[in-house]
Amino acid sequence: MQAQHYDDPLKCKVVQEFELRFGRDTACRAPAVVVRAPGRVNLIGEHTDYNDGFVLPMAIDRAVWIAARPRDDRSVVCYSLDFGQVVEFALDSVRENTAHKRSEWYEYLKGVAWVLQQAGHELRGWEGVMAGDIPIGAGLSSSAALEMATARLFAAISDLPWDPPTMARLGQRAENEWVGVNCGIMDQMISALGKVGHALLIDCRSLETEAVPLPPDTAVVVLDTATRRGLVGSAYNERRAQCEAAARLFGVPALRDVSVDMFEAHADTLDEVTRRRARHVVTENARTLRAVEAMRRGDAIAMGRLMNESHVSLRDDFEVSSRELNQMVQCALRQSTCYGARMTGAGFGGCAVALVRAGAAYAFAASVAECYRSATGIAPNIYVCAATNGAEVVSLP
């Protein structure tokens, strides 16, 4: 695949740092390859992934970058500009999934190396420099971006076939089994398969995808509350168990198989909590498919309305919002240039996302920041985002 050209400050930083740390080889290469993989924001379709449902994420123009060249000794040496650390490990040392420090950034590199070798790929070592500008812990999938950047680099260095869905599944396995985080497939899929100007409809059962164009003259704005998800792990597991229980009561494999009509016909047979949890998932799947139809029509107003409905459902039925997320959404909806806004991600903190008129995006960001700061006393982080490609090899300067 032809390398893409980017004029990005992080690309320059990793290339320059590579030359300082590793110099040029005998062929005057420094480095041999540069890769990038993006983070993501989910426009609609929340807590539907583990219910075999539909999600509509977008790859954003914030990414993990790695500049590297191959080594002949089957070792990986990587310096992280963000963490100021060097890690070195032998590929042969990660053939078994043994105990390791799962919270460390370099375990994602090791996990990807492990899962690629488990899949039968012969890997070559490399030395490189990495950096990223995806906020960590904000729910924008910095970990999936690191996994897909690492996989893309191994594929380039080791001359492996690059099949994005396959690599996404391997990245998910690395996070599930090596890092120990029970994530779904959405984050790796969008980081691998993103397309400029488009969101990606993902069927989380079949893994079929469809690139869906963003409505004309719109911008996506990520609204980081600067609060983080303290108890999300236990709450996530609880919601997942509640959804599985609801599916059993309906006699189906997953809530994805329950239509809105079917839910309404049997809702009275469910206890209150189970009913509300199931109602969110069933209606969110329907909203996601309607959002795709709206985007195909270029209907930003309809898309925004569905985002608003999604937030209300997440707040009231699924109960995964927070005071700060609700305040951020309220601030966004007060702006006349905003079509719609909702919390995004697992909830209890992190980010909201808004669809706004493109020409007013930066003024919108400033107004929302001031509104949120006045209401909460917290300074938010706000990012006007563009939809970008998934993991790819990038041309050198």
C-alpha cells in the first residue's frame, strides 16, 4: 500500500528524536518507516457493542506515531517521548502470556508482539521512537491506537499482509488477554479501518462495516470534562451482566435481537432496573441505524436529534452519565450552532461529543469551555476533530 503524506508536528518529533537516539544506518536511513494509528470518538451507539449491536465511531486526527527501522537480533527497543522511557525486550521472551506489569505503556507493544506470534507470524525486531497526542484516560482509545500502530509497524517491518479487520481482532485479543482489559472490538476496528471524512458503522456481531459520510458543513467536537472514570470497571461489569440477564429473559442470544416492538410488548414482564437497561440498548441500536440513514441524507438536524436522545437514554435508563457530563452536554446544547451532543464512551467521566456547524466550531468550543468552567469550576479540554484514515504507513520527510 502506498505510504500517505502527513505534515504533522508529531511526525517531525518522532523522526527527529529517532535520529538523535539511533542515528543513521549504513544505508543512511533514519528511520526506515513511520506509522500512525488514530484514536476515535463514538458518535452514537453506546454500550451496544457487547450486546452484539451497532456502533458508529469516527477515527480522529489525534494519533500514536512510531518511527522505526528493523534490527537483526529479534529485539525491540522503543523510546516513548510521552513517558520519557526506553523499553527493550526480546521477541522470544513474549511467546508466553506470563505475569507482567499490565499498567505500563510498553505492555501494549509486548501484547501485540505476543498475539502476532500466536497467530503464526514470524516477526522481525525493530528500534524506534513513539509519541501520541490522544489524551490518556479520556475515552478516546489511546490504547487501541497504540496497539494498531504497533501492529502496523510489525507488518511493515516483517513484511506481513495488512488486513485491517484481522489485525483489529488481534489487537483486541492483546488487550483482553495480555493487558487484561475486557474491551469490545469497536476501538481497534475504527483505529484500523477509519476513512477520511467518514464515520464507520460496525456490526459488532458480524464485524461488517460501512463507511458513512459526515453531513456536509459539519464538524465533530470532543468535549473532555477533565474528569476520569473512577468506578467504571465495576459499573461496566454490572451493566453487562444486567444486559445478559435481560437477553435471557427475552430468550435471545443478545439484546441486539430484540426489536423496539418486541421490547415494548414484553417490557412489563421485566423488573424496573432490567427494563431500563434493556430499553437503552434496544433503542440505542435503533437510533444508530437511523443515524446512519440521516448521515447518508446529509441531515445534520436529524443526526443531532438522535445524539440528544442517546444522551438522555444513557443518563436516565443506563445511568452511566455524571454531573459533569450532563453539564457539558447542557452547555453544548445552549449554543445555536450545535446540532446535538451526548456523552461518549463508558461514562462516569471522560468526554462528550457534539456535532456543530463547521464554520462556527472554534467559537462553539470557546463558548462551551467558558460555560462549563463557570458551572463546575473545572477547566475542560476541547478538541475540534476531523475524520481521518485508520492505521497506515506514512511517507518520510
